[in-house]
Amino acid sequence: MLPFLLLSGLAWAQARPVTPTYSGNCQAPSWSPDGARLTFEVNDHEARKLELYAYRPGGGNPTAVRPPVAAAPARTAGFTGSGGGLVIADVAWAPAMIGRFVYTASTGTGDYDVFVEGSSTPLSSSPDAEGDPTWSADSFSIVFTSGRTGQGDLYLVDLRALGQPPRRLTQGADAAELDARFSPTGRALVYVSHRNGADRVMLIEDVDAPSPKPLTAAGGSQTRPTWSPDGARIAFYDHSDPNGRVDLAVIPRGGGPAQVLVKGVVPNTRGPSWTADSRHLVLVKDEDDRFDPVYAVPADGSAQPRLIATGTVGNADTDVVRGTDGKTWLAVAAQGLSGDTTRDFRRIFVMPLSGL
């Protein structure tokens, strides 16, 4: 079935909501590789819950994703205490042929673990906190951050040998590794190394013979790297500005000088959003007076950002996919439409993008 089967014939002038109004902000929309499903998180601070929902466009209401057991985790300050502490988040989709995702959830031990959708047991049996997974393009491996060494290192699970313990990929005794992302082809991995209060983007060319190397220079911080779908570039957020401004930057896979594409952006929870052809990045500009509008910018820096007329205000996280209908679809977390009289919690809006 084509994604958006019930909606794809319409000419949309602006984005439309696809989620109900929750008592919390929707965030981190994440399309499946074929655009047939969409996950998102609901951050309910009052109830001290971070929940995960899955939605099939045109197929009814979103459904909550639930691990086998859940209790107060140590992951997020303020998310503890009686009646709260539920954390289910951090989706990473498998290749389209698998059709499932991996995610992080709190468990009865008081920590959090990695689960594969539909599985009743954690991916790893370690009693230490584990999360932030990523699934390899060949479908054979899942990498996640584990606290079992005390710092936070990257570990790999071979899905063809689940009886074997996870294999440690990073060895830094004074660094924590996070935000790992597998390349869209091959066995390369990009991630962030946090050391001495700063973050650097790192690359492992082959997880079967890990030899980490820095992609970004020391100084400042660079966070949340994501691969272009063709594997040629890596986008990330640059935090070098002393006044706290966050910039969107790209760097070639082989290294070299980073190029700042847009100054002053609202960072995505899961990192910068690429179009399927690797030619553009979709972003939210940090412009309070314009209610944080959505833009597209060429990944090679050949042109200025172009406004996307979503009709939404208070925009935050975005994700982009090319569906099996051949269209490019945008999902964005926003407080509402420009004409709404009431703007409260963020919802997820979607729309097709022409010219991208």
C-alpha cells in the first residue's frame, strides 16, 4: 500500500496535523525508510513521561509503543518519582526490508535498555544503562551506547549471533561516545565523542575493524551527526559561537574543512534532516519573530536557504522521506497553524514537498 493512500491525491497548500493533541509536546518525528510509517515522541513533563508512538498514515490513530516492563530510569533528571519516570524514545529504523525499528525504554531495573520492536526482551542483558541505538544498512548489526564501562562506550550486537556478548567498539578511557549513526551503505559509523566538556564528530570506517578518527577539529562542540543518503557528506550542529548560536554544517565523509550552511538553527532531536537525493537539508531557523520557519538549503552551499510554506508556527523537529508514491514528505513538530487561535502543545504535521 502506498503511504498516504487516502491523502496523496490532494494538493496541499500547507501542512496538516496527523496526531491528536496530547498533554505534552510531540517531538522527534521519524519516517520509516519507505515512508509507510511514522514514529514520534510525546514529552509530558507534568506526568514525567517521555512516550513513543507509531503511526501509519491513513491507517487510524497512533498507537503507543510499550516495552515489557517500565519503571523510573536514571536517564533524565526530573523524570523520577512515583507515578512517573517512563522513558520510551530514540527510534532507529531498520532497512526497509526489515520493516521494524529499535528503540530505548526504561525497565524494571531502574535503568534503560535497547529493544527491537515486537521483542519482549532487551537486546543486551547488561544491568547497566544502554540506549541511543542505530541499525546497519545491511541489517546485520545494531550499535548502541552502554554504561557498562562507566564512561559510555559504543557496543555492537551481531543479530546473526545473539547468543554472543556485544562487542566493544570504542576504548576511550576519558570520553563518552553517543549519537552513533550507521552509514546508508557499508559498515561505517559516525558518532560524537564527549571529552573535557566538548564534543567532536568521529568516524569509524569499518565497525568490523574499528579505528576511530576525528572528522571535526578540536575546540567548540559539534553534535548530532547524520549521513547524506548517498554517504558522501555528514551534517551536524556546530556550537562554536560564544553567544550560544547553533549552526548547521556539513563535512565530506573523507574529512576536510567543515562548511557552515546556515547560521542560527533550531537543532533536531535526531540530527539534521536530509532529502532522499542528498541535495538538500531541511531545517528550522531560530527566528522567534517569525515563529521559527522551515527552510530547505542546498547541501553544497550553492544557494541561500529557501522558505518552505508549511503554514505552521513554533516549529521544531523535522524529518523528510521519499515515499513509495514518489513524493517527498515532510513531518514537522509544530505548535499549530498560523491562523489558530489557540497554540499549546506541539503536534506532528505533514505535507508533501514539491521541488525537492
